Amino acid sequence: MNPKFEACEPKTCGGTTNHQNVSFPFYIISKQNSYCGLPNYGLTCSHDGFPILTTSETLYTVQNIFYNNQSLRVSIPGLSGPRSTECIAPLINFSGHSKRFSVASNQKEVLLFYGCKNMQNHSIGCSAENRTGSVVALYGDDVENRKLAEKNCRGTVSVTWVKDEKGGVEEELRRGFLMNWMAKNCSECSNSGGRCGFDQDHYAFRCYCRDRIDSENCYPQPGLSIFLSPPIVNY
């Protein structure tokens, strides 16, 4: 049995409320080897058992991973739960695109303004940097209220996203939004009975089969030795 095939069995964070299996291109840093996923796709686990993704220096709670269309639904921990006594810390802007992820279609841009006064109708909580002020959330196309926020807030603005659903901006922030990942599709390997991984020495995709390592899939190949050293495939 190929030890890398065994090592890359899908894992969960082990929480009681989330049983999301994690596999390529992701891996759980504390439970899986880095060759089971791509560089910079490692996840950690929250205290309540949800996978945590870090991108653009912002932490996202991973609610669901949809391997069939290479997307995941994420939310920002400080915005995804019910209002608490904790104030909201400034977030790092996520423009909607990075080397690893892009915002899926039908998502709406939301602007967060910090340290705001006199805009309680649009407040989603207090501001950590100025607890007497509030954090205001506005849709990106809300031009009128955006002008008011620019006058009544301290000017610290960050960008996040929500699914294009009915329910109001605060409720939509709790639900989170969808991102697509930019990585090789694993379906050919997994459909052939393999588990996807990555050779960091050669910086190339690998398919870990029960009896060998291949560059693409585990379908029978006449005359193939047990552990094939495939040609380098640049990722």
C-alpha cells in the first residue's frame, strides 16, 4: 500500500457541529501532511471544530467546501455570529481576487466603515478601535449612504462580500459568501480511485494511488512499475 495514499485520507476538524471533510487542494495542518494539499492551502481548526482559512491576512470560517465545482462558502468570524459584547476589529480588504481565490459570481460587495456616529440604522456593532463609535455595513452600490458614512465615520473602510440573497446586509454577512479556488482539478485522480497531492520538491501535482504515484490518475497502465517517478509537471 502506498503510504501517501493512506496519509491523504480526508480528515475533519473533529467538531460536533461541523463534519466537513478536508482534502486536496486543502489540508489540515495539524492532522495531514503538507503533500496532501497545495502550498498555502493549509487550514487550521477553530475551537468549535470549523476549518479556518487565512487569506490576505484575514481569517475566514469555512462553512462548506464544494469539491464538485471548486468553491467554498466562508464567513468572517467577527461578523458571522449573533451580536456579542465584543467589538469588531478592522478587517483587511479582500478585493475579490488573489492568487488562490476569486469571489464567485452573484456575490455583492459590502463596505465596512469604522468609528461611525449617527448611523445606527446601518450599524452592525461597535468598533474595536473606537468603542464609542459603530461599524456600519453598506452595499457597495449604496451611493447615498456611502456619502453619509464618509462624513460620519473615521474613514477606515474594508471590503467584504455577501451572497446575493434577500435578508439585509447584516444577515447576509452572517451567512458568508462563496469563493472559487484557483488550482488543478482533482476529479480525474479521485474518479480513478486516487487521492490528490503535491510534490513540493518538483512543484508538481501528484495522484497518490493505492499501489503507486502517478502524474494524473490511477487507471491501469500496462507495464507500469509500482512506484512510478513521473515526469515533472509544472503546476
